[in-house]
Amino acid sequence: MATLQVELVAVERTIWSGEASMVIARTTEGEIGVLPGHAPLLGELAPGGVVTVRTTEGPDMVVAAHGGFLSVTPKGVSILAETAEISSEIDVERAREALRRAESAGDDPEALAAARRAQSRLRAAGQAD
């Protein structure tokens, strides 16, 4: 079976590195699925997005990714995010509280960005409404 070499990196740490059969991510141009042999591309990750890596061993790696880029080359896929959290590490109650605070702050751009981050954390954790 053909595989992709995937590197998922946030500013503060490497989130995951290994072989995968597919990567699914939301870019500013729409959702994209990357399989082995995909044409090279560079995409900007959509604000408050979720990245799913179908690993060749073990369960899918689901990550809430905020800001950054996805790069596909013949060598594999690199995802460089400003911040990223693995779904299993997300504190769901804390994310819900952050969403409540952001929604009550109104239409302030920072509050809207905070709401998108909280929503993506909840989606990654499988807790979105």
C-alpha cells in the first residue's frame, strides 16, 4: 500500500510525524484530501480548522489546528500550524467555557477568532453540536 510521510508541527512542538494513508484538512479554498501521489500544492489552513491524519498504524490522528499552512511535495505532507492540539489532549469543558466567553463578547474580531478556535477544539474532540 502506498503511503505518505507526514509531519504535523506547531510553533511550540512537533505534534506527529509518521506514515499515513491520507490527510484531510480544511484550507481557505475548501476541504482537501491528500492521498499518495497527490500533485504538489501549498494551502493556507482555514481559521479554526481540524486536520485528520489517517495513520497506517493505529487510530486516526485528529488535531485542532489554528493558522498555518499545508504543503504537499513528492516527499510527503507538511502541516505547519501556529497552534495545534491533539483531540485526546483537549479539555472539553475548558473549550466549552472558552466558547461561551467568546460568544458573550460580541462581534469583536478577537472574540470571533477565539470562538473559532474553541469550536475547532470541540470538533476535534468529537464534541461539536
